[in-house]
Amino acid sequence: MATNKNAVIRYMFIDDMLKSKSNHYTTREICDECNKYLENNDKPTVDIKTYQNDLNDMKMPPFNAEIVSEYEGKRLVNYYKDPTFSIFKPKLTNDEKHLLTELLNVVGGLSIEGFEWLDDLKKSLNIEKKETILDFESNPNLVMKENMLSRLFSVIAARKAINLSYKKFGAENANIYSVSPLMLKQFNNRWFLIAKMNDDGFICNFALDRIEDFIINNRINCKLDIGELDKRFDNIVGVTLPKDAEPIDILIWADDNTYKYIDTKPIHKSQESVCIFNNEILREKYPMLNGGKFYHYKLIINIELMNVLMSYRGVIVLEPTSLKDEMKRRVCELMEKYEKTS
């Protein structure tokens, strides 16, 4: 077995080519590609016989690589029997294989174009699927156009701008929007496309089940600002960002049964329990609120925030007045409907 530095470089290069899920290589192709790399890095090249010996050495201890050599058409190609194997890392344990299988079942269910090799990877793990261990929520009643998720995934990965045909909720006809897709995000069992409007740069969201179709717009250069995208979710719950809205101070109170749940599952990452000093002031201001806990947030008010607050029976909005009044209006409207059904 070769032990010099150049041999290690060859092993690393060969190992990477044998792991490829989308392409299998002949020994001649391995020789040519690796020699090209060596030459570009001022390293001495070797003949194809040396690479044949390298492949044989990798099958022997301490590597014990299971290398398959078989014909694909007229080409005698080489690849690892287990595509997760590498001579530079330990073999996957059974627990790791089980976890990887479950994750592949989730990702594979998205049917993303160009990732068909995931099915081959699942087969190579050779684990009999007896029961579901990881289960993610889904909404079968929301119907997307065929391959919409995978098509959008592809244009985001390729940094392409698109002209989007989108039908708003309750609208009779679809409108066309020129956007630069940035991210696919799931919230409350619905998939959304987060995109930048090409006319004014505003970042907005589109529910995938309301997208009629789209075409690529090659006239616009799509640029992704990671920092700008991260900021979008700093001050909102969900995905909706009202235009020109600014985050404001929000104060809520949760009763004894509810605050323990909110402590362990915050409504938003900006959630803060009111300090002892301010807590005493608030107790004097709201003497009718017995026990419970006060929480402070710095958020932009949107529809998702109000829906989340409505989902808690033991939560009362105290500030700002505009949000408090809107929540009261919702509760009163609901009470009137209940009264009518009594």
C-alpha cells in the first residue's frame, strides 16, 4: 500500500468520486480527473496502473471499502456499495442509519427534481421500515399545482427571478408579480414562498396553494441578501410582514394555567417575563388580574400574531390599546355568534 503524501491526496480524490450519487466513474476517468487536479497543484501525476492499485488497496484493511465495479452500458464504472461510506470516516451505526432513513423519507416525500438519487440512497441503507418514528404535520386539504414545491426549490437554488401568477384569497382572477424567490417556509401546515418584489424590493410571502404558475425572468438578476432575509423574521410571528410596519411594545397577561405553557413554548423569541419592579406596578394597575404572569414582546402586529393570541383562552392583551381593542372586537363578535346559536 502506498503511504506517501501524494497517495493520500489520490485516496481523498478517489474517495470523493466513489461517493458520488449522481455520477459513476471508470478507472480511466478517475485517473484523468485526479491527474488534472495533481497537475494544477504542481504535484507529480501517475499512470492508470497506479490508480488500479489504489482501488485494490482501498478494498483491503484498514479501509475495507466495498467498491462495486460493474458495467453501465459499455462503461466499467466504480462506486461505493454504500454511498454513505468513506474511508476517512467511521461506518454509520445502526442508530445513525435509522435516523438517516427517517429523514430521507421526509425529504424524499417532497419529490424535488434532481434529487431522485435519494431513493437509491434509501435502498442502499437496507433497513426494513416497520413503523413511522418521525412524523411531521401536513394538511392534505391544501392542494398545490403539480411539482410546484420542487420547481420553486430549483429556481431558488439557481438564483432565478420569476414572473408569478398568484390568485389572492377570495379573488376571481390571478395577478402577475415579478419577484426574486428567496426561501420556502412552512407555517401552520401551509407552505409559503418568501420572495422580494423586483419593483420596490419589499419582501413578501405567497401561499403555494394559491400560486397558479410562474415563468423564469432572465432579464432580472436575482440577488440574495441573507441579512435582509433574517431580519424579516426577527419581529413577526408567522410569515406576514405588513408594509411600512414597525415593531411596537406588546404587553399580555396569562393566567395560572396558561403561563406555564407559554414559559416552555414562547409565542416569539422576543418574549420576556416582566421584571419584579414592573410586575409590582402592573399588579397595582390591574388588581383584577389575580396570579398569572405578565409578558413583554417587541413585535409587528400581523394576522398570525392575533390568531396565536386568540388560541390561548387564558391570555389577555393589555397594551397597546389598538391591539387590545381588536382582540376585544374579535371576542365580542365570537360571543354574539355563540349567543345566536344558543
